[in-house]
Amino acid sequence: VTGVQTCALPICIKERVGSFRELTEAQQSTYYSSWHYLAIHMICTIPGYNEPKKIAEALNLSEESVNAALLFLLQTGILDQKNDRLVVGVTQVHLSRESALIRQHHNNMRISAMQSLINNRKTDIHYSTLSTLSKADAEILRSKMIELIEAYVATVKPSKEEELVAFNLDFYSLLSKG
């Protein structure tokens, strides 16, 4: 599992989903500059995706981009190389809510989601709506979403690496005083 956990409630999500390793600011600035660093990091956990050419084909990236990202990921210890195989060194990375890069990370993942909309696969799920509801019901939904994130992480941690998926969840008030 990799990604960003931010505090939306009095208890931080990061406190609910387990341990993590923070990158230095310089490393964060590279890692969160584009969605492909995270995607390459995670695809290496799937058997059969340990060669730059296969990774490039799977993610629709140039081999040059993949090679540059792999070099960075290996230098930082996010990935490691054992017996000519890429393996994950750090499986969960955290970017704090206070980081100047948090918006960039979320934007990167939304760009990836927009590409998924263009690809229009029947298995992809996209749901967008605006609703009005009571403050009490909004708090109930917010709590359920935190529980969903906890369940997501609990399911992903022991799961066999076969698919690379993105999970974006947005729930926020549009009111300036919200």
C-alpha cells in the first residue's frame, strides 16, 4: 500500500492504517511529482513486472521514463534489487497533510482517474455527485468513509499482488464555512 493519508477527523487516518516511512523533502518532491513514480513503485510488487520494458508497456510510459523512475526508487530504498529482481523496500509511504506536495499528489491521482474515464473500461467505477444533507448525516458518512479506508488497507495489506488499482475518495463541503 502506498499513498497519502491525511487527517480529516480528530484522529488521523495515518494512525488508523499502520506504520510508514517518510521520505526526505527532496525525495518527496520527486516521488510526488507524477503519478508514475507511485505506479512503478507498486507495479513492481506484481510478479512479472520487474523489467523496465514490461513496466513501460503496462503503464503506457516510455522506457526512458521508467528507467529514470526506477533509478530514483532504487537510490531512495523504496525499491531494492535482489537476484536481478525488483522488490519493494518500503511498502507504505506517508506524505503529511501539512506538506506543500499534498495537493500535487491528489492532483496526480485525479489525472490518473481522468485517464481511466477516457479508457472507459467497464470494470472501472466512477461516481460523482453533489448532495445536500444534515450535518449529522454528513458526520455519519465521513465516519463510514474512514471505516472504508481502514477496511481497504486491511484488505490490501495481506492481498496477493496481481492488480494495480487506484483508490481516490473525496467527500467535502462546498460551503466556505463548511
